[in-house]
Amino acid sequence: MGEELENTTRPLRGDELAFTALDVVEQQGRLNKINAAFDTMSRIADATVRSAAMEAIAISQFKAGDQRGALHTTQLIPHEINRNGVLTHIAFTQARSGHVKGAIETIDRIKTPLRRDAVLFGVVLIRAESHDVPGALAAANTMGSESARRRAYKEIAHREMARI
């Protein structure tokens, strides 16, 4: 029994501490305590976890209505996967609210062509589900890959045919 208690009271290892700090950052973001979240994030030593914390902060800023701040924070994120996570979140939110042009402009900040086309495809699906064919086509037309555009056009047509 004493051995069990000893295992539950041991100090947190570095990775456990980092992920606990990430949880704190996410909670602070949900509470719109952005300055506190930045402060907590700055104390995370692990670069990968710190990048994830910055992603959480940027998404919280966006959800709080601070798109400019969110985009600025996104530019500071060291890991591309986390930057793309924020940009995808913003673009999908814009697409759901009918702001296709804004979604496309946000997606243009994604550097990797395949990732950019994948996120554009998500916008195509969002707009096609809302029966916004012009919006879906606008997103599809900006795709860099011919095969991605063809796939998007087929998906738009399929969803419209299912509607009839």
C-alpha cells in the first residue's frame, strides 16, 4: 500500500509537466485569459508542446473575436503542423459562416500545396453541404492540383444530384 502512495505522489516528469502546462493554457484560453495563457506557454520548455500551446492560444483568440491577434500568434508558431491547425480552424469557421473569400485568403497562408488543397477541399464540402454551389466552386477553382479540382467538382455535383 505504501508503494502505491509513493507512485502517486512522485514529482512530475518533464513531459508530464509540459502537457499539464498545455492543459492549463487550453483552459486559460477557454476562459479568455489570453495574457495568462501566453505567460504559461512561455514557461513550457519542450518546443513541440510550446508550439501546441501557441496553437491553442491562437484558436482561443480567434474564438474571442480577435482574428488579427490570432493570425499574428499563428505567424509566431514554430511548427508548421500547428500553424496549419490554426489556419484550418479559421478557414473552416469562415466557410461555415459563408465567408468563402476570407476562407480562401486564410488558406493561402498555408505553405504546403497538398495541405492547402486538402483544406480547400474541406471548404468545398462545407459550402456544398450548404448548397452554396458558387462558394464551393470558388474554393475548388483555387486548388493547385488538377486532380484535386476534379475530385472537388465531382463532390459538388454528387451533393447537388443527391439534393434533386
